[in-house]
Amino acid sequence: MPFFFKGNQKAKKNQESLKTDDSSPENDHVTGNIRQSLSENLNIIKEKTGNSSDIVVRQLKTGLGGQVETAIVYVAGIADEKAIHEFLIESILNSKELKKKEDSRDILDSIAADAVALGGVHQKERLASVFDSLMAGDTVILADGAQFAVVASTKGGEKRSIKEPENQQAFRGSREGFIESLDTNLSLVRRIVKNPNLWVEKMTMGSVTKTDVALMYINGICNEKTVKEVKKRLAGIEIDSILESGYIEQLIEDVPFTTFPTIYHTERPDMVAGNLLEGRIAIFVDGTPFVLLVPAVFIQFFQSVEDYYSRFDIATFIRFLRVLIFFISLIAPAVYVGATTFHQEMIPTELLIVIAAQREIVPFPAVVEALMMEVSFEILREAGIRLPKAIGSAVSIVGAIVIGQAAVQAGIVSPAMVIIVAITAISSFATPAFAMAISARIVRFFFIIAAATTGFYGIILGLIIMFVHLNSMRSFGVPYMTPFAPFIPKNWGDTIFRSPWWTHEKRPELLGNDNKLRQGHDQKPQPPEPGDMKTDQQKGDGNEPQH
């Protein structure tokens, strides 16, 4: 098996090359310290970047008599070119102090201290740091004769405007949604939570992509142990690329082998702010509008942001409806299969006669009907997502109608099965969290098979197994079924039911830190008695005319 060992050796070499530090002797000719010669530094940059056309090099002459050669280097498209020209190049060319200096080191020091009208100016001595800053959108200033560079923060470029998120729309509340810019997303949350205890810690992940990742939490509310655990898991990630927050989600979750999500993701800044105030931690990833929230619990995936903006009775009704719809989307086809196959006595006689008449010409058993229709609807749903928006919805709707009608007329499936599968498909769209909805779509097939095997006994056994599995799961140390298991009566006011806001005096247990107080005591509205409220006409203002 020599080829097998060769393959292992190649894999090990690739891993070693991935972990190789840029400052190793082999790469010292392109990643060592900055050279004194400006031309040599520029050649190193061009060599390292492969003479890429988007690497812009602007050479200037400054100092006394224009004797000192300087160069401004940036990457077009990810740097703010307008700021570079207006606040950087013009500042250097028009600076009177620079025209009096002869030494290149003094010139760079003066540029960093006075000449550059930009924030975030600092010095770099290592070429590796220069490349990291350059690829992040910063501008590098080099001078002939100086063994360090000045790096100015000029991150910019084109980015998508802030709009309402398409996947998490709300009839009441903010219309702002996250975009692909990390700094913009952080600012959207800071505009809501104007508190110095809102802490942000940035890090870089991915040995190749160098993706910026930010951790956000409220100090004093968030549990310190949870913060340390999140940092530990993020620090343990060794990967070459982070292209979306889903990469991190799959690398830090507690239970990898489950269809149910243990990390919540959202596009709404107000939802992130609300979860931060409950003691959760937000993980932002540059290049994606989806922000991760940990820890996550099961009931959280059935809650929507407008539940907190509406009256408690309306929110309670809607939440209860969502949970009921979730179970409909989970077991409705299985119940139909089990009832028509094993438990016909549980169906009313009139309905049973109708179903039997419809199934008389159908050549397949109920389980085959259900699986065929479910697979067909999944294909249509996926096709509707992948097709252009202008025709995607039309194709999915028309396709469902045509296929359903044709299947019934051909005698392949019964009309009752088409109705059941259609109700199930519609119910799956009512779950606010897509991750939980798609989990129900997957688990649904197992319930159909269980119902076809042992009827309702299989469905009940499947539900027991599912709830045992859910109770065994954790999300960053927090039981997944909190506050049902463990049973915490104080937190039941924000589960399937949503109690009035004036009853939420404390934050959820197992999430918050020592600061559990959310609002003042006895915030229940206490309007005056009807007899105490009188209009001015009833009271009399003392200015009645005298008779």
C-alpha cells in the first residue's frame, strides 16, 4: 500500500504548510521585516500578490526639496479611495511640515502624527502585518530609507444598503436588517443598546481568508462562564476559510449529530439587542447578514420579535398557534397514514366511506402515497428557491397545482392525501425560524415510516424518542428544553405563553449573570378609578358665568 502512505504524507505536508508561520525562514524573502529600500519593498508586495491589477501603488516625492520617495499602497474595491485621495494623498502633498524634513523616518512619524487626516493610524515593522492590513482594506505608506510602514484605516468600498430583512419580516417593529459589513452590523446594535457595557471583541479566523469575527455581549448581564466557553471554542477553530457564519455554527455547536438547531441565527438588529439583554452572546461574521446567538433553547425558535411589541394576549395566541402548526407539519401525514392503515375505527364512518371511495382506484398503500407527495413538494419547494424570484413563486405554485391535480386524475394518489400534504407544506412555512422548520421537514419522513410500521404506537414512540433526544441536548451548558426541563416556573411567562411585560421583573434563569433585575417592582398599570376621572366640564373650572 505505498500509494496510501504517500497520500498521507501529502496530506500531512498540506496541513503543515497551512500551519506554517509567515515568519519562517523559507518565506523570509517576502514576509520578514520591512526593508530600507522602497523599491525592494514594492517588489516584495508585487511578488507576494502576483502583480495583481487591483493592487494600487501611488508613488510620491516629499520632504525637503522632494528628495524622499514615498509610496501609498492599497487594494482597489475594498478601500475607500475617495478618503485616500482627499484625506491622505492631499494631506501629504499639502503638508508644510513634511516639506521641511529630510529624514524618511521623521517623515513617516510626522505623517502618522499630524499629516494624515484619518483615524486608526499606526506603525508596522513586519511585512506579514503589512499584508494583513493591506488585504483588510487599509492603506500602507512606505518611505525610502525607513524600516517601518504607516498603516491608515481606510476600509470601505461598495456595500449593500440597509434594508428590511427578507427572511424575518415583522408587521411591527424596526425595518432595518443586517448587511454584509461587520462594522455596519455592529453599529446597528449599538444604536439600540446605548450602553458602555456593550462589549465587542474582534478576532481573525481562517488562515487563508483572514475573516473578521466579532463577539458582542453586555458585561454584567451575560454569564462570564458562557463568555469564556464561547471564546474557548472559537479559539480552537483551525480552518483555512470562514465564508459564512454557518462555518462557525457547525464548528462550535454542542450536538453535531442532530437535525434540531442548537444555535440561533437572525438578520434583525432588534432581535439581537433583545437577546443580549437576556444574557446571550452574539457572534458576527464579516461578509454575511446572519448573526449567531448563543445559548439557544428549543422554545426560542418559535418566538418572533413582534411578539414583544404586541399585547400579551395576542402574542400568546400566536405563539400557541405556531407550536400547534409545528406539530401539524411534523406528524400530520403520519397520522393520516396510521389512521387509514391500522386505526380505521378512529375515523368517523361518513369520512371513512369517503376516504375508502377515493382510495379504491389508488394502486399504492397510504405510506407510498405520502412519501411520493412529500418528495414531490420538497422538489417543488427547492426549485422555487433556486429559480429567479420573478418566476420562482409562480413555478412552485403552478407546479403544485398541476402535479396534484394530474396525480389525482391519474389515480396515483387520493384527493385526501393531496389535502394533507398541502396543509403540511403550508404549516412548515409558519415556523419563524427556518432552521427549525427544515428540521421538521426531515423528521417528518421518519414519523411517516413509523406510522406505516405500527400505526399510532409508532408515532407516540417517535415523539417519546424525539423529546428524550431534545432533553438530552445542551447549548453552551444550558439545557435545550429550558424552562420545561429543568422545570423553572418563573420563566414560563416567556415560552408558549407570553405574560404581560409588567410581570417580567427578572431575566431568564441559567442565562443571566448576577444582574437578574430587568425592571422595577410592581410595574402593573394602575390607572385611577373611573369615578376619579372627570372632565373639566364635570368638575367646573370656576369661570362659570354668574347669574
